[in-house]
Amino acid sequence: MESTKIDIGIDPTRIPSHVAIIMDGNRRWAVEHDLKYIEGHKEALKRIEELVDFSARIGVKHLTLWAWSTKNWKRSQDFIDDILFLFRENLHPDGIFKRVVEKGAELHHIGSLDRFPKDIQEKVVEFLKTKPKEKHIDLNLAVGYEGRDEIVRAVQKIVKTGIKPEEITQDLINQNLDTANQPDVDFLIRTGGEKRTSGYLIWQSADAEYYFTDTLMPNFTIEEYTKALVDYSKRERRMGGDSKKY
């Protein structure tokens, strides 16, 4: 990942610091191309690598990608087996995780790996210890993630400390979420045409701007991403304050 910044024609002050993406549409893309489902996921991985590099170069500091929901365990065994295969394949030295680290992304995991096979859990932990020589972006991988589950786990951690109810604050909850020490989401994007957030980053995206696109994730190119960012740059984020337009 080059440290050289690029100009995409947006005021740098209007580039979101934290972008979160719900990556949807891989299977539909595969069906449209008369391919096996796994090929849709492989194509989406190419877009991920491009988006991480591009995000860092335009000044996005944090990128959170939802790769696997806790609800996805309800899907067919063939689907689950394909996903586990891709995780194992990309946790190898020549996989996407190693490449993005080498290019300047610091990896963070949000969610729970409890239901994943032990070998995948161990490899993920190993990768999380690997730091880039020069960090350009924080990359959060939401794997085994669901927003309500995250909040429950945060509350459980707080309760275990024996803290009194009146001492619980928003800041305390923030510090016990999976994204502790990172800013809230500025811009949340969902590909694939669905217009819901499905429990993604419920707490962190309370004041985020939302963008829903019919574009399937394997087709969510840099050009499509730029369209979304331009849309974001035109919005007025009042955060409860008065509008400057009136």
C-alpha cells in the first residue's frame, strides 16, 4: 500500500475517517455469471484488497468490513465449507491478509471466533500479532460478528468488574466494545440492494451516514466506491446541531 495520497476531487475535510461496509451480493453475482458461489466470494476478495489500498491513499483512517455474521452459521453446509476454505486459503503467507499487512494495514478482529475451527482461530490470532512496518490504515474484520452480540459481550465484561450501575457511562461501554479506542463510524455502505443494516455496528453507527447501492460486492469497484464517497461529501452532518443551510 503506497503512502502517497491521491486526490479524488473531494475536499479532504469531507473524507470520512471511519468507513464500514456490509459486503453483500457475492452469491447473486456468481449466479449471474453461471459460476459456483465460491467464485463470487473470490471476486469480492479482489475488491476488498483494492478498497483497502484506495481507502488508505485518500485518507480514510479506519475501514471495517463485515465478512461473516453470527447468523451465517444457519446457511447450508456447502456454503459454510466454502467460506472456511477461503479463510484457510487466505491465512497462508501468500493470502490477502498477509498482503494487506505488508501494504500498511493493521488488522483488528471484531466479533467472536468461538464457532470457527481451532486452526482458523489460531491463524487469525497469529496474524493479528503481525504489524505493518508503516501503518496507513486500521482494517477491522468483522468475523463471527453481530451488533447486539457485541453489546451483550461488552456489558458482560463491565459487569464482571463489579462496577456500580450508576458508574456505567457511554464512554465505559465504548471502551468495552470490540472497536475500543477507535472512532465511531462516519459512513456505512451496504452493497447488494438490501436497505437494512442487519445489526451491523449498532452502537458505533448511531450517527453515521448511510449509503445503499444495488451494486453487488464483486462489482463494487473503486469507481463505485468513489460515487459513494462523493455522495457522502455532499451531506451536512449536523450531529444534532443547527443546519448551516438555513
